[in-house]
Amino acid sequence: MIDEPAPPATRSSEPRGEIAGESWRVVLLALATVALGVFAGRGWLFIIAALTVMIFLHELGHFLTAKWSGMKVTEFFLFFGPKLWSFRRGETEYGIKLIPIGAYVRIIGMNNLDETPPEDEPRTYRQQSFPKRMLVITAGSMMHFVQALVLFFLVFSVVGVPGESRLAERFGGRELDPSEWIVGTVGKGTAADRAGIQPGDDIVSLNGERLGDILDIGPIIEDRAGDRLPLVVDRDGERLELTATIGSRVDEDGRTAGFLGVSEGYPKLPSVTTDPLTGSVEAVKHTGDVMWQTLRGLGSFVTGGLGSFADNVADGTSAEGPAISGGSSEGNGGRSITRGDEDRLMSMVGVARWGASASEDGVADFLLLLALINVSIGMLNLLPLLPLDGGHAAVAIYERIRSTRGRRHMADVSRLLPFTYAVMLLGFMIMVSAVYLDIVDPIGLG
């Protein structure tokens, strides 16, 4: 995020290299971090640390390109709110603030509304060439895409793709037979949960019929909502006989159908790696694929999903069961966080919960998730709407088109302020609504 510049007088009075504000703020932040690790688990610390690094690298992209372009950067802060600690090096103040919800750099003269001293005008953002402005404003998203490339490469060529994923088959791993499936997850409060089915169980039969793969469940329970059906599971080599009272849900055609509430998983197999060249090619391919799927998901949400999303918020539930969709069909390497349930966005609360869970599944799953988050954040940030970076890029493109015969046209940003405030309000409402849904109806396989 590139923030608006503050008046010079405000910045010059800050301490150098000392605690800015009361020391209790630092203690409070440290205690909150420790409490999070103790009560929520290490997974939450891992994903929050990873998100912090992502945000820092995003801003570092803006900062480095602005410095290289000759622009004046007055502040580089991690987080928002009251200042905890800061120091000054040259013309830039660096520091950390209290509320861990983002970061920012301040570049002087971002638009015609920013007042700057005459001597600094040549170093403002607005006075730089079009290529330099585009480089600086898109550098944050580019850093996310670079991170995704690196993370995909690390999984493909260093850590190894989980042997049970479809990606492993492409890298020379053993091809899994659909009949080898086991229960991956059990939806909380579903028929499977009430019957005592657990992740890792092998459902051998349901209502006396043997199951070849997970798709065999649907026809058996389609018209049996509310019925008690016997089933047999294999749990660590022991056969258990259970009874499930089949639940129900509305399918895509609006019909009520039976619902058990399990997702497909596979036994753990040895991880598979590929050579660096193939890993690099696959990293580029998967980054591009997730970018495209994220763009499609955003388009679907804007054109038709916003209404359904509002209905879900009003009901406090999601219309569909499966949570993770979009992306490619190549297993873990193709999911997108921009869509979960149909017409459902995931907030940072949901992302953090998902990341904490992924960290417990292994390094590869965690790194793949981070790659997907990076791509999604990068794409969202490029939307041509102020105050996003994509909005600043759109203004720069407009100015370039309007500039003719060597005469520079500068847009009057004051005319865009009402629209910008409307976008900010809508974005805030969507964010709060997504957080609400992720709390009352966490994304998962219901």
C-alpha cells in the first residue's frame, strides 16, 4: 500500500531509534503474540508471520523501485495505528506500529492534491515518467507474483509435492487408484460427524453396498435424507460398524438431497520432486494458472456473486458445502482463496485459519497455500479502483493517453474522491461481512 504523505513538520519531531509512545504497547504486542501461540497453536503464529513477510515484501517492492526512480520516500512502516518504535536513516523514517493489519510507504506528491515544498517537486511521484510511475505502483503486486514463483519452485524441486496429490503423478509419482480414497475431512455437525466417522477412515460399505470411490456415496443417499443407514469403516486395520442418520442439503438444481458430510483424501505417500528446470517451468505455469482462475473468480463474484454473497451474510450460512474451489484441477497446487463456497469470499480470518490448518499438514501444503495467497493478493491489488495500486495505475494510464504533443496531462484526483470513498465503503462492508461469515460459518467441508 502506498499511503498519502504526512506534513514534514509531523515527521521531523519523531524520535530516532527510541520507543515512540508508552512501553506498555510493546509489552502488550509481545504478550498477545505469546498468548496466540499458547492458546491457538503454532500454526497461527506461522501463518501470521508468513503474512507479515508478504506484506513487508509488497511494500519493499514499492520502496526500492521508488528509491531507484529518484522519488522521495518519507516513511516505511509495518502495521498501522499508534507508533511503537521507529528510526530515521537519511530522509526516510522506518518503524513498526501497533495494529498488525498491513503496512505502507509514503511517497511525496502522489497526485495533484498533495502539497510539497517547491524544492521537492522534481522528486514527487507525479513528476516522474510514465514507465517509472507504472513500475513503482505495480511493484507491490509483482513482488507477490515473484514470491508465488519461488514458493511453487521450492515445493516442486526442493521440498517435494505430497505423494497423494494429483501433481505428484505429473512428476513421476505413483498414480493413485480412486478406490484408495479415505476420509479427508468431516464436516462439523454433519451426519458423518454424528455417526463417529473420523478423518483417515476408510469407508468400506454404506447401507450394505461396497464403495469403489467417493462418488458412489451420492447415488446411495440421494433419496435417503433422514434415514438411518449402516456403514462399515476401516480404522487403522480395525473394522467398525456405525450408523449414520443421513442429513440433507439443497443441490445445484434446487432439490433436497441426502448429505453425509465427508471429503475425499488419500493415504500419505512419499513426496515427489522434479529437476530444477522442470520445477521452474511448472512454477511459471501454476502461477499463471492461478492468476487466471483468480481473475475468473473475481469476475464471477462481481457479475453475479455479490447478491448471493449478501444472501449468505443475511442467513449466516453458505449456500454450498465445499469450501475450496477455483484454480486448476491439479490438486493442492491449484486452489484459489478468492472463492470458497459458490459466491463466497474468504477474509483474512478465514485465510489465517486455513493457513494454520495447512501448517499442520506439512511444509509442502503450507508453502502451496502461501503461493496461492500471494497470487490472490497480487491480483486483488491490481483492480483498477482507487485507493488500490491498480487504481493509481489506471490514473497513470489515463494521464498518458490524455498527454499529447509533449504536454503532460495531470488528472484532477478530487473528481475521483466520491467514487474512491464509495469503493472504500463497499470494500469495508464486504470485508466485515466476510469476517462475519468466517466466524459464524467457517469455510470447511460442511
